Amino acid sequence: MNYTETAKVTSKGQVTIPSTIREILRLEPGSTVIFKVTENGVILSPCKIVEEPAYTSKEWRKIEKIVTERGKTYKTARSTKKHLDSL
């Protein structure tokens, strides 16, 4: 399907997606879109953001092991991650 609409960019860099395009893409308030820059221009597509856990099950087991160890403290996230990787 080919369909063309135009919109102006505001001083803040914002663009209103024309209602016809929102209907075609089934965009509703709060929808998330992704912009992809290609050699031919920009592609705007609807997308879904899926939350992923900060740690895997294996990493959580390591964290629980660390918590049970006495006296372990870390000054930075990097040192914590390094210790987790060593377990």
C-alpha cells in the first residue's frame, strides 16, 4: 500500500502523525513507534516495548548467594557484575 501525507516539524522537533496514518497503523494515544533511517528516507513503524528482567535466573541465584555471604560490599556496579561473572 502506498499512501502519502505531509506534516510540519515544530520548533521543538515534534511532528503530528496525520489521523489517516494513525488509523492505518492502528496507533492510539500512548502507542510507541520506531524510526529507522535508511538510504531512501525514514521508516516509521509501530512497535511494542517489552520489559525484560534486569537479571537472568542464573544471575539472581548468584545475587542470592552473595547476599548470604557476610561482609561482601561493592563500590560500583562494574565490580558487582565482575564478581557475579566469577561465580
